[in-house]
Amino acid sequence: MQTIKSKNRRVLFPGDLDPTQARGLVDLIENKDYHVVSTLKDHPRSIVKRVEVQGRDVVYKIPTEKNTRWWIRFLTLFRQGEAFKNAAGMELLLAKGFKTTRPLVACEYRRWGMVVDSWLLYEYLEGESCLDKPATYASVVQLLAKLHAAHIMHGDPQIRNFIRTGNDLYIIDANPKTSRSPFERAYEYAYLKKSAPGIEQHFGEMQNKLWYKYAIQHDRFDRKLARFRRRLKGWVGWK
């Protein structure tokens, strides 16, 4: 990945894209010189739109929550912002031979060293989500196992984050990182199980592993803790 830096703006783009092309795409997005084909998601956590820009069919993603939360902003003093992480994650998967969306350009804006805004462009993928598609479950589990064999965690292995295109299975909306922890691998299976009732039958020997059983209990505790935090925030008026 290559980077273009200016005073408050940083642009990240893959090596096969010319810097002039990258700057051109950034200028078009900043000037809102693009056509919105459809809105894929409009949520407090993120805004995702399919747009046409410079003759390209792409996805324009703004990680709203990560851009605005003060503690996440503070942490960007020491690490990349969300858009850069997403782009780098796609590049990691592609480099390891996994099928995923291809990043075009990511942009982040910093103030006092912190990321205060960011966005990402990546190629639009025409396909069908594996959500509620039991016929795809065995293939999804096999793909997750291949990821783990390469010492890579998906990061958000919900069933809807696997897309079928023809005979190919793609990984999307991932936050991949390298790991050799058996608990992390087991936890990803536990997380996948929540989003796809019946998929556990394809887990094989994973179902009998102590790490997996512990991950199931840990996830239940996490969900209870998350519900308590939401209630607490409601009681004290936090956002």
C-alpha cells in the first residue's frame, strides 16, 4: 500500500493504482462529484453507499461511529484509523490468496494527531449473502478453517459477512489480524454460530474442544455485560 500525506489528510491506496488516480478519486469524493446508485446501510455505526465515480462501480463507506467516538479518536494517536484498517485488511486477505473486496482508496483527516474523519472506497461485489442460506454453511465453515490455518482471524465472522458469487465464496466486512491463539479461533466459531442457526453441525471436532465450550460461555457473559452497560448508559444519560 502507498500513502500520500499532506498537513491534515492522509491517503492510502494499493500499489497498482497510480498516485494521480488516487488523488483524482479523493477530489471527486470530497467534491461530492459522484452518483449514488443505492444506499446499502444508513446506521449510526456506519454509512455505506454504492456509487458510480469516474466510471467505476464502487462502495463508499464512512465508519461514522469510529470517526466520532472520543476514545477511539484518542487511540488513533497511536494507530491507524478505521478506514485505513479496513483497506489494509483487504490487502492482507488478497495477499494471502483469499477472495475479498478490492480497496481503491482510503482517506483520513487528522486534527491534533487524531483521526476525526475517514472514508473508504472499494470495488462493489455483485453476489448473494450467505445469511439464511444453509446450503452455503459447510463452505463457510471450511473457509473460516482455511483462514485460521493461515493464522488469520476474520474479525467479524457473522454469516452475512460471507458472500457467494457463482461458485466462489468471498469474505467481506472483515477486520483481519494475525493470531495463533486457540481461544480466538474458537471464539470466531462461537460468534459465527449465533448468526447462523444450524451451522454448528458443520464444526466437526471443534464442537468438542474445551476452548470452544469456554468461548460459548464467554460470549454469553459478554452479551449480558453489554446489556447491562446499555441500561447503565440509559440510566445516567450517556450516549
